[in-house]
Amino acid sequence: MNSSQLGHAAATGLPASQTLANRTAIRYWLYVVALMVFALVVVGGATRLTDSGLSITQWKPIHGVIPPLSAQEWQEEFDLYRQIPQYQLINKGMSLDEFKNIFWWEWAHRFLARGVGIVFALPLVFFWVTARIEARLKPRLVGLLALGGLQGFIGWWMVASGLSERTDVSQYRLAVHLTLACLIFAATMWVAEGLKPAIKDAKASLLNRRLGVVLIFLCLFQIYLGGLVAGLNAGLAFNTWPLMDGAIVPSGLWVIEPLWRNLFENVMAVQFNHRIGAYLLFAAAAAHMVLCFREAPASKYALLSFYLFAAILIQAGMGIATLLLHVPMGWALKHQAFAIVVLTLAIVHAQGMRRSG
């Protein structure tokens, strides 16, 4: 333990060894929560790709954990689904067995979301009442809990957008729902990584530490743009690379009035922006890696900057493959899951630089 950590231990009135043990327990608990959020994002992607998100038309936070258990209950759920536009305009004539296939995806997504809430809330209460949480951590953990509650409301707000006039959910709301899930994941990992002891490494400059944080936000922004692509099914159009509609910068990017709506509603513009976001993230990670190796070529954070750059390169390749193959479910899910891997590496790298020296 370094002097800063010993100071924190003294502030809690606990022996340094006990403070370290408490931090370790909290850190691994947060890793479990983050892993569950990761799984939730992947299942959510499958729910979107199978058009299952509107199969449960009611929001029952408590009772909804129990799926239909009888033929009558299944028929009641199916009858509710048959009242919404998605069934009437797209899936009319769907059998009950076909309905069950999409129902289970959405039920699993909601069940896992409830599981994340329980796995976070119950240990939080235990650590709190047993005085294992340092004062500086309490507002951060309460903030994570609040974000989780907000995400539940955002999820229903998203589903509600597709129950009356649309045949799918709003791309605006889907992108917010996905990005908030990734923000919760990022915040959980950030807090967990911040509980690690300081590391013996060259001290990172203020510029590189700030660039490390910028890369995290660029990852989140790129995930948001990907949410818009998913919401508009924009990956099913313009399936060529590096050209798009036969050009580097295609025409037709600003055909909707007012112009700002193109950023969210124009399929071409939404996919183009996702491509540009990928190029920007790639360039920023490359520049940051060069700076890290120039600053301290033998440092651990320089090596991590290379791993992060390599992961972004792999993610770009997966995105291109997904596009060229017309978005098969397997590739699309890999692309979404690996985005969280990239985000994880960005967080571990940025926190490692903060603890360096």
C-alpha cells in the first residue's frame, strides 16, 4: 500500500490490511455486475436483431419476472401482441409457437436486467451496513444504483414508442437505451478499476491521461452512433466499403428538412456518421499510442495503448465484415459485444495511467 492508500485507511479508522480487503471485495463485486451488464447488452442486441423487443406489451417490474405458465396465459400474451401495429402490419398470421420464439428473447432481456439490479442492490446494502464502504465511494455507488433505476424506465420508454403507431421502437430511444447501458458498464468498471492499488510504472503525462479519458468518451459516442444504425436497420443498406453508394462522401446525406433530422432519420447519413466515428476513434487511438510510446516506451500503459489500438482495429474489421455480409446475426452480435471489449480496454488503460508512477 502506498502513502495515499494508507491515508485513506487512516481516515476510515480501519487497519490498512482491512481497508485493502474491503476494496478488493467491492472491486470483484463490481466486476460481476459489469459482466452481467455486458451479457445484458449482448442479449439486448439479439432481442433487436430478432425483432423481439415488442413481444411483451406491458411493463410489470415485479410480476413480469414470471413467464406464462399455462396455455391460457400464453394465449393472453399473444392476444396482447396481436393488438399492436408490428403484428398487424408485419407479423399477421404468426403462430403461437412463432410468438414464443420472440417472447423468450425479450423475457430473458428483462429477467437479466432485474438480475443485475438484485446483484447490485443486495451486496451494496451488505457492504454499507457492515461499514465496508469508504465515504468517498458511497455517492459513486448510489449514483450507479440510480443509473440502473433510470435505465429501467428508459427501457420501457423505448418499448412504448413501438406499441401504438410504429412497427418498431424509436431509433432515438433505442440509441439512448444502448448508450446508457454502456455508460453504466463504463462507470461500474471505472469505479472498480479505481480501487486497484497504485502500480509501479512510469508516470503518464497529463496530456496522455486526458487523452485516455477522451478515448472512453469516443467509444461511448461510437456506440451511440451504432445504436442509431441498429434502430434504423441502416446496416442493411449501402453494403460496400470503403466506398458508400459509389463515393467516399455520398450524395444524399442532407435530403431531409430540417437538416438536423438527417443525423437521426436519414439511413445514409446515419451509417455514414458511424463510419466517420470509427475513423475518428481509430485515428485518436493511433495518435495516443504513438504519444505513449514516445513518452515511455517500456511502460505498462504504453503496452496497453497498443492493445487498445489493436482491439479498435479488430473491431473496425468486424464492423466492415458485418456490413459486407448484410448484417448476419452472429457477426452483428460479435460486433456489438466486442465494442464493450474495446470500451473495457479504454477504461483499464485510462485508470492505469492515473495510477502510474
